Amino acid sequence: MRRETRARRKAEAGTGIARLWGRRAAERRQRRTAVTSRRRTTPPLRLTRRGRVVLVVAAALLSLGGFWLGTRTAGHAAVHVMVPAHAGLSWVEVHEGDTLWAIADALSRGEDPAALVEEIKRLNGLPDSLIRPGTRLFIPKDDATALR
């Protein structure tokens, strides 16, 4: 009887492990199917036509705003180039509301300021008559006495 009991216990113990592993495997299978079924039930993200339009308009406005800010800051960047040829020349600092023509008119002593405007543009390397406040404009030596 002892032999039969031992054999039965061994057999039950072996089937108990098998049952345990079988249960764990079944649980794993259930978890996997639950995860895959969750994946399948959630539809992929899709934008409607209105959503796409809103997204494109928002991106365009953001990029235009960035470009606008970039142009605003580039205008405020101060570049001071000192040319050795300007050593000894008098200069005028541009204030708010000053124009190149008004400065040349004040320096020309009643004569036509067009020649003086061209000379100031040449001396300062200006491509046009646009000047910014805070800029130093070098003026020809013979016209420097008009400032005093």
C-alpha cells in the first residue's frame, strides 16, 4: 500500500506541475489575446478634412510669424565697421527722424545737397539713402566746418 501511495503521489505531483504550467500558459495566452484585441479595437488616428486645414493654417501662421520676427531682429542688429580711411573724418550721429537729405542740406550751406548726399553715401558705403537712428555717418572734411 505504501508503494501505491508513493507512486500515486509522484504521479499527482507530476500532473500538478503540468497543471500549474498549463494554467500559466493559458493565462499568458489570455493576456496576449487581450492585448492584441485592444490593439485591434482602437482605430488609427485620422484627421478630418477640417482638421487637416486647421493644421496646415496653424503651421503656416507659425512659420510666417517666425519669418516676421527674424526680419524685425535683423533690422535692429548694429554693425559698426571702422575703415582706416575714415580716420580723421568728422561724423554725425543719426537721430530719430533724420534723413540723409536733411543732414546734407544742413551741411551744404544753402547749395544743392545732391552732390553732398552722393559723397556721404560713397564715404559710408551706403547703397541707398536709407539710414537708421544711432548710425554714425562720416562727412567730408571740407563740410565738417559747417557743423561747428
